[in-house]
Amino acid sequence: MKLKNIFRAISTTIAATLLLASPAQATLILSISDGTDTVTMTDLDGNGAVLFIGQIGDWILNITLGVTDPLIGDTNTSRLDLSSLNVTGQSDSGGTLTISLTSTDLNVPYGDTSFTVDLGGTTDGSIGFRSYIDNTNSPFGTGTLLYDTGILTGGGFSSTGFGGITVAGPYSITTVATIIHDTGRSVSGFNHGVAIPEPASLALLGIGLLGLAFAIRRNSRSK
């Protein structure tokens, strides 16, 4: 109850001080599975956050936080952020852990727009990330693949993706992280964020203005 009260206080403070409000309340769901045991958590109070701390099979410690509207994002941007720390035990079996986070009932922006995906972390094994948008608004929907990192291995990693997309509200955003530890006593930690910002036409306008400024500066130097 104390944790829920903290999330409620944070969301209330942000709404009061920044006057940020979403036209529709997002629904956040977290799923963590080692192939045998699965933990599912839903943000029933609409605070914009879910948190799991515990053990899943040979994964003796998992700390996972998922965040979405109204804690992050605004009336022009939909965002989904997943952070996680994962440790396997002393056995030599290792294992595979799949962490999925989805946010439904998102409706900003609308139409032709853009997206960005940013992630980074460290791993003692291998890890891969996928990001999706689903215009049917299905939880964990995989209608359109936004970004796939493939398999990342060995120590620190980072990756960034961006592109254009057409969204029709309401829609869902889903991120999936798949972690593989070949042995025990291994650690993987990461942060994976997806943002669908302003309409692409505004982004193109910004690029056009930058191009114009560069042309003017180059012309003035030539003179």
C-alpha cells in the first residue's frame, strides 16, 4: 500500500505542477517469465508504474520497473520505459528470461508521426530487445515492429532506433527484452525506452529550418 501511495503522490504532483493530462488513461501491464514460471502485474490504479522485486526460478533476483503515462509523456507524446536488473544463482544451468511491458489506450499523437527507441545496459550473457506498436490496442500487441536489436553480447551495450509510423488511437506500445545467461552467477541490467513524439510534419519542419540555417551560414561565409 505504501508503494501505491508513493506512485499516486508522484502522479498527482506532476499533474498539478506541470498541468500535464492525457486524453485517455493508459493501462500498464508487466509480464516476466523464465519459461516455467510467469509473473504478471497490472497497474490497476492507473498510477503509470508497475514494480516487481523477487525471484523467478533460477533467477534469484529480479528488480523490474515499468513506467508510462501519466508519469512520463504528455499531450503530444506517448512514452513507455522499462528498467530491469536480473541475477542468476549459483547453479551452472543459467536460463532464459523474457520481460514484456505493454501500455494500452494511448491516443497521442495521431496520424503520421515518428518514433524513437533508446536502450543501454550491461550483460554477462546475451540480450535482445524488440519494440512494437499495435493499432488494435491489444495488450502485448505485435501489429507493427518498430525496432529489433538482434542479439547483443559481452559487457556494455547501447542502441538507438528511429523512423516514421502511422498511429490510430487508441493504440498500444509493447517492449520485449529476452535475456540469456549460459551460467549462474551472471548479471544483466538495462533501460529500454520508446517514445512516439510530435507529428512527422513538425519534425520535417524542424529539419527544414536547420537546413535553411545551414545554407544561410554557408552563404554568408562564402561572401
